[in-house]
Amino acid sequence: MARPAWLEALLNRRMLICIFTGFSSGLPLYLLLNLVPAWLRTEGISLKAIGLFALIQLPYTWKFLWSPFLDRYALPWLGRRRGWMATTQILLLGFIAALGLFAPRIDLQIIIVLATLLAFVSATQDIVLDAYRRELLPDRELGLGNSVHVNAYRIAGLVPGSLSLILADHLPWGEVFAITALFMLPGLVMTLTVSEIVSRGGTPKTLREAVVEPFREFLNRAGWREAMLVLAFIFFYKLGDSLCTALATPFYLDMGFAKSEIGLVAKHAGLWPAVIGGLLGGLWMVKLGINRALWLFGVVQLVSIFGFAWLAWLGPNASVGATQLTQLALVIGFEALGVGLGTAAFVAFIARATNPLYTATQYALFSSLAAVPRTLINSGAGYLVEQMGWFAFFLLCAVLAIPGMLLLFKVAPWRRANT
């Protein structure tokens, strides 16, 4: 008996590769978003300083500037994509381990430099992994393949956001960062064993061609007005949700939860709903199409922010028992479900907007724009919380999620063909 088409697509080798690309991409980012802020907070660094620490993620915002170099030039080993993949993964392993050699109260400037280098190399890895995945997947598998990638991306957060936090209660921070760094090895093994993909568009013959043509093609294809609407949508769709979770770990700590409780309950409650949401999102997109998925999943993503506002309204816990842990798990679980669904549709939208002829540069441009809220805007999250308090801050996040939903009327109408 023949297996269903969706099952055939889910179980093929390309989906397995997407698991490894997602895990390798997510680990360094979640380390910067979750583990480093928790480390700094427990070492006595102020909330305002931790919020400003988000600025080290600027390379994720500007990675489109050097993405043409990765399209144009190849390193002298493993091929154009795999050479850059292996190099960045080895560097990431080293930088993550090196972070734990320093003390935040004494060596904060060195830590900032190391974390910035880590972010730069991680953003560079994202460029080439995104390009490799776009060239690997046929158009009919874009939705499902990117959902698998996003799921693995979220699962990677279990390492710095759960395992590493638990280890931090029992081991020195230097050992915690060394163990965390070793989780870059699976991605490196994948890079060394997969085959190089021959780009459908070939290799740019000059650097000028690698820089200019991707932007010219996008503007000519969409037109200026449509292009600006697409770019505005990419900026706004995840704005509220991204700001909402910018200081998630410090928020849990301020609500009275211990690091081990965050690791065991909060992170697990956030992981599996996100995985389920991402996988269901990919499968549902086969029937719904990307446009309608953006509408439905975006509503869930927006509503989930109010769960954090409710938790903040309850206030810090004098003591933490089963009731408080259940409340935390429910709020985080629903938010993670919304993020899993919304991100699956959002990443598929970005992939659909990318021309395979200019994979690295166009994908880097779109994903860089999507990273702006997580870097520039999120850097002020600590200031906003100190001025407004947690409850009003989360209400503001919900308001900021609305413009992205309104732009759907223009960039992804419900009734437009949206495969």
C-alpha cells in the first residue's frame, strides 16, 4: 500500500538534513537569547545592561551586506556551500566554549567582544545554511521543509535554555559553556557527510553581479510598491512576539522561579508545543496554503502574548508550588504553540519570496529584516520594563503585533492563490 504524499515528503532524506540545519542554526542564537542573559543576571549584571546586550545580535540584522561574498566566493575545500558551513561551525564551537573562561563582573568587555564575534559567525552560518536548504528543497516541499527546520531550530533551544541552566546549578559556568559548545558537532558531521548542491542559477561571475542582481530582480519582479509592502510585513509580523520574549528568562527569574524550575518546566513547556505547532503548521500549509496559514497562525501568535500579561498581573511568587508551575507551563506552552505555527508560515513566506537564482543574498536580506526587532528594538526591552513594569510591557507587545496582521490584507490576501 502506497504511503500518503505528505508522509513520503516528511520521511525523505531532505527533511533529515533540514533537522540538522535547524539545530545548528538555532543553538548559537538561543545561547545568546537565553543562556547568556541568565548567566549575566545570576552574576549581578543589571537588567538594563542585559537588555542593551541584545545589540550584539546586530550581525543578524546586517548579514545581507556580506551575503554576496558567500554567493560569489568559495573556500578551497568541500565546495561553495559546505566549505562555509564547516568553517563557521568550527568557529562557533570555539567561541561558545571560550565564553565560559571569563567572569561577567570583571571581563564584561571581553565577553561582549566574544559574543559579538559569535553572533557574526552565527549569522554567517545562517546565510549559507538558508541558501543550502533553499537549493536543496523543491518548491512543493518548501512549507514542510522549513517547518522541519524551524522545529529543529526550536529543539536546539532546549540545550542552552534547559540543559545548560540545569547544569549551571551544579557545575561552574566554564564547564557549562564547554558542554554547550559540543552540541555544534552534529551539524558539523552533517556538513561533512552531505553532498554539495549545484545551484539552479549557477555561480555569480563577478562580485558586482552577486551584489546588484538579487536586489534588481526582486524589485523588478514585485514592483516598488509591492516590494516595500513585503519588506514592511517581514519587519512587523514577528515584532510583538519577538519583543514579548526578549527578556523571557529574566522575567521568569523576577517572578520567583529558580533556574532549575525554568529549565525543567518552562523550557520543556515551551519546546514541545512549539515543535507540535511547527510540524502541524507545515502539514496544514499543504491544505491551507501559505497565505491563509499566515492569517490563522498569526491570530494564535497574537493572542498568546496576553498569557504573559496575565502572569505578570499575578505578580512575583513568594513561594513556588505546583499551581505556580502549572500556570507558567500553560502560558509558555500556548505562546510556544503560537510561535511554532506563526514561524512555520513566516519562514515559508520568506522562502517563497526568494528567487532560487539569488538564494543567499535575497534570503539573507529578508531574514535580516526579520531580525531587526530582535536586535535594535529588543535592546530597549530592559528600559521599557523598568519604566512600565512587566504587565504594561506585555500589553505594548500585543499592540505592536497588530500592524503585521493588517499588512496581510496587501501581501497575503485570504482569497489569493497562495500555494
